[in-house]
Amino acid sequence: MSAIMLPGADGALYQRDHSWHPPANTPGYKSTTFRAPRQPLLALGATASELTGPTFGHSMLGPLDNDLMRNYSQDGTEAIGQRMIVYGQVLDENARAVPNTLVEFWQANAGGRYRHKREGYLAAIDPNFGGCGRTITDENGFYSFRTVKPGAYPWPNGANDWRPAHIHFSVFGHAFAQRLITQMYFEGDPMIWQCPIVGTVPDKAGIEQLIARLDRHNTTPMDALAYRFDIVLRGRRSTMFENKLEGN
Amino acid sequence: MLHPVPTLRETPSQTAGPYVHIGMTPNFAEIRGIYDADPGLAMLTPHTVGERIEIVGRIVDGAGSPVGDAVVEIWQADASGAFAAPMGPNSNSAPPFTGWGRQPVNAEGVFTFETIKPGPVAGPDGKPMAPHVSLWIVARGINIGLQTRLYFADEAEANAGDFVLNKILDPRRRQTLIARREEGTVPRYVLDIYLQGDKETVFFDI
Ligand SMILES: [Fe+3]
């Protein structure tokens, strides 16, 4: 479907605040050294190519896609680790819910080990834990999944650098320019503040936006803790109408 | 016209990390059985209208080494220049052409998309932009996803009038977005993407 702009309403997104995001080159995170573009980004302005984006139907999801405790179970056993629910709301900068958007997540197991052939950490593989899942936000922008708390792990950067427990998130929004990958951390973890990748985010308040809060009200008694992690995507300066309006 | 004032700040980006394939292309990462297929892998169906093409690119870092762990997504118009939504939230089937693709690179940093050549899309001035494909690149060492475009070398006339290409003042840098055409079973468009250095690709703030 093609996007139709109202006269006087360009539907553009708010300019991205690059001082709030990590710069491309962050010497503390050494992998950026040869992978960070050095030329300034070219400011593009809004076109239909950036203001539209893919949407995904709930019918693509399997029943266990948002249950990492069970979606890779080989023998009916659930994954080992601290059981938890991670949930939250996807919003835009205007504080409007972003419904029907695909959210993907991946993580290490409870021991801090990824199921990946290039991963060499000695922590044990959990035979019943794959480490990935996905869901689509509901009409109010909410998502949730069940998993086990990932472990911290060491990584080759400095001589002795460790990643705090974290979950990787990929979110689409409704415009290709809203596409975002980020990481979620856990409230109260002292390791957050010594991590070179966390430290790429320039502002302490920005880092705090990446920390999920323990939510006692949404725990499942005798079963799982709950953590809430809200995600904010870029918002539109004004309304863009499409053939089918989907909470732009 | 007054615009609303943003009340929240965008969640800061973080690198996709070295294990991005676990989350985005798990079957490629040999985690099988969770998803039937990796999303975005196949863009074409027998009912897709348009000229079949292949888009091939190689991602190279500032030391000249291939970036062997990246994931690339593309978003493009269909043959008529319209953007389709792959699936409506309540639909049970995808349209014949979704416009969205996702591919992991191989160990040599090379990605391949089998798709169709997009039609021209109207630019903000109402004039058509040259046919193009939007790209988004994530990997370890990339703190925020890189946005760029691929244009087609055999659209020289349209490219010359394209408002995005013309924003790039240095004509040599303009060339970093234009894929060369190679003949084959289907036409193949080849574009190398340089993250850094003399040939650094133009990336966008969109
Ligand atoms: Fe990680």
C-alpha cells in the first residue's frame, strides 16, 4: 500500500538524537575500531521508503515462540535457570502504543553460554535451551515472554571484561527508519556499570532506560519472577495516513 | 502547523553482538525446530510480479577484512513502486511480494537476496526517485544499525535526477551506492559495502 501524505503534514519522524545513542566509534568497545563509519551520516529527510516498513501477522507465530523455557525442549524438560516473565510496552516518542509490531529476543542460558558454534565459554550448554524467541505486540503495544534469567559471561575485549546478564531485542515499529536493536539489563545488577558495551551509551539516564525493573505484581506465585522492560521507538512529527491506518 | 512535542526518548541502541544470528536467523545458526524457516529468507513466490534479480553485496571493514557476522535487511517497493505490508496483523497469508528480506552474510561477508527490481517511488518533491532498495546492517562492533540504499547502474538517467544521490556532493561517494550489473541466469546487481576507509559507503541519518 502506498503512503499518502496530507498537505502540510509530512509524517516525518522526529530527528534521531544521536547524542542519546552510542556514537559509532567507542574505543572501550574494541570491535567498533574498524567497523565504525568515520564520515558523517547523510541527513536524508523523509521519503516513503523510510516511513513505511514491514508488518507481520500474528499467524506467523508458533504457540511456543514466546516461551524460551519450552521452545527448544528436546525431552519435555524446561530450561534450567531462574524462571521469569519479561514483559513491557512498545511506545513511540509521543507515548503512543505501537501495536502489532514484531519483537525478537535472544540470550545466553542461565550459565552465560550461547548456543553458537563460535562461542567458546566453558559454561555448560543446556540441552533444552535454544535462546531465541519472538512475539507481536498486542493492540496496546504490550509484549511478553517466558524465559530463564541469562548468566553473565566473559568476552574478549579487555583482559577481563564481563557482560552483565542481558537479553538482546530487535524491534520493527511501522517504519523502516524506526528499526532498532538494543539490549535489556536487570535492575540492581552491579555489573551493568563496568560493561564496555553498556558504556557506549553516553548518558546515565540512557543506560537506565535499558534496565528492566523487577515487578512483584506480575510474578507468577511459586513459579516465575517478572521484569518489565518498555521500549520507545521514534515518533512521528505529525500524522501520516495510509490505506490502512496502523497506529503510526 | 504545530507539531506535538515528544514526551519520551527513544530507547538507546546497542550492538546486535556476535550472536545476532541466534535471534534473527536461528536456523542459519543451527538452532532448528523453533521456527519453520528464518524470517525474510525467501522474498519471491511464483505469484510475484516483476523482473527477477539477484542483489549481492560484500561487507568490508576498515582493515579490508570481510565482516563475516553481519545480518542485512532490505526493504523495497514492488515492481509498480508501491510498498506492501508482508502480512496484516489479522491476515493468514503474506502477499505475493512482501518487500522485506533478511539475510545473514557468509564467512566472506557476502549476502545475497533473490528479489525483483523495484519500481520508482515518489520522493518528497512529488518527483519519482530512482529505483532503489533500502538496506539496514547490524553486526558486532556496529553500535547502531547502519542505513543505506542500493541503486542500479543501468538506471543512469533516473539516478542522475535522484534527490538522495544528488544530496551527496562528492560524485565519487555517490558511486558507493550504485550496484554494477552482471549478466547471468537473472541479472545480478553487485555492491560492495565499506564500513570505513577511502571507499566508505554513504550511510544515512534518516
Ligand atoms: Fe549477548
